[in-house]
Amino acid sequence: MAALSRRDFLRHAAADAAAASLFAAGGATLRANPLGLPIGSQTWPHRQMIKDGNLAGLAKALADIGVQAVEMCSPFGYNDFAMLTDGKELKRILGDHGLACVSSHFSMKELREKQAASIAWANDVGITQMIVASLGAGSTPTLDDVKRAADEYNRIAAVASQAGMQQGLHNEGFEVSMVDGQRTYDVLIGLLDPALVKFQFQMSTISQGFVAHEYFTRYPGRFYSMHIQDIDLKAPPPAGRGTGGVQVPVGQGSIDWVKTFTAAKTGGVRNYFVEQTMELTKKSVAFLRTMKI
């Protein structure tokens, strides 16, 4: 094994200390979580509390139901998070409630126009995973559109990598479209540099035929994160929505969670975030705390 640099040694030591702290606080619960990872929550569904200036209240509410980590959205790319520009203060508030934060979503626009500011904010919070929800090249792209989007994102990811950040890509909108008879998502996986870009799987896209455990096994090591929802595919969709199924608490829908988390090891998943209403989040976290994968 190669010798660790002082920087890497300190980073590993900090991670070990955080894990030990979590174990001491509730070791049995931590061992029951899928993959032994902290249960996370994406803050987007709870953005009204942030917009209302009640981040501390949100942090307490999430911690009280068993959430151990959160994923944020950038104040430079998401208007409802615009008041969170002080990354160090954000880190302090989350830390006061025992919440870790290593991941956040960023908009393509901000990364095109002010990537350095976004990276600086991420550093202040302690974020190392910078994720884009969509490359946003339309719902009916040509292959040239997909190639241009991938080239641009590879360039953005290369800059992020130099700053110690891992760039990631979600799957919604553009990514779940079709191009030349193929899923745009699959084409992008082939075009994006495996070292520079990892993927975050949106579990709700099962309603569009995207099955997580199939992707994790087909593309080992390419996925480092998941957005957790469950979908009842047998239920009729809400009025006005063309895709089938409705969101339900994790464990009460159509997703095979044992297959998902077992395959997640192959996919390379390092964290996961429930992305649901507070009511569904509470039930989903309770279910996840009972899983042993």
C-alpha cells in the first residue's frame, strides 16, 4: 500500500472519528442501516423551511427522525437556498444537530458562470460531491446535442477534480430521454469520463423503466449515490401525470430494496438520500433503519 500524504491521513482520520462518533451514539442502529452507511435526506422537499429561515428547525426535525446526513442545494443555483451563502455557518448549524453534509446539487448555469465560487462554498461546508440534476439539453436531443453536453460536463468535472471535488450527475429530464434508439442516460455513461464523473441514481425513475440494480451491475463503480423514493407502480398516477405509479414510503412500493442495496455495492454507492415529503421521509427512514444489507 502506498504511503498516505499528510492531507489524506488527516482526511481518513476525520472520517474514522465521525464513524466512531455515530457508532457510539447508536451503534446497533448504524449496523442495521443498509450498507452500514448513514441515512441521508435531500433537503429539496423541505426547502420551504429553509426559505422561511428555519434551517435549524429543519435540521432538528430530520435528526429527530433518525436522519444522519443531508444533501443540500447550492445557494448560487437554487433560489430557495439563496440565504445559505455562508458555508461555514451552514456547516455549524448542521453540525449542531449531528448532521454530516458531503453532497450538494448545483445548477449547470452556475458551474458555467461561477464555478470557482461554487467550489469555495462547497469547501466551506465540507462538501466533496458536486452533483448536477440534469445537463439540460432538451427532451428530444440529437446525438450531437448529447456529445456536446458530455464534453462540456467533462471539462467542468476536470476543474472540479483539480479542486478535490468529485462531480456527479443525476438522471431526470434530458437524461431519461431517447436518442438514436438508445437511452440518453446510457449514451452519457459511455461519454462521460469515469474518473471525473460519477452518477446519482433517482429511484423514482423506475416508473420510466430505469431499474437501479440493473444499472449498478451493468456499470460497476460508476454510481456513488442514490436519491431514495419508493413507487407503487400498480397505483394510477395522479391526474395530469403521464407516468405510472405514485410515491409511497420505502418498503411499501414496487422497488426490490434487497436487490437494490446488494447491487449498490457493485455500483460503488457511498451515500443515499431520501427525497420525499417529511411524512414519507419519517416512514422511509424507519424502514431503512431495520434493513441489514
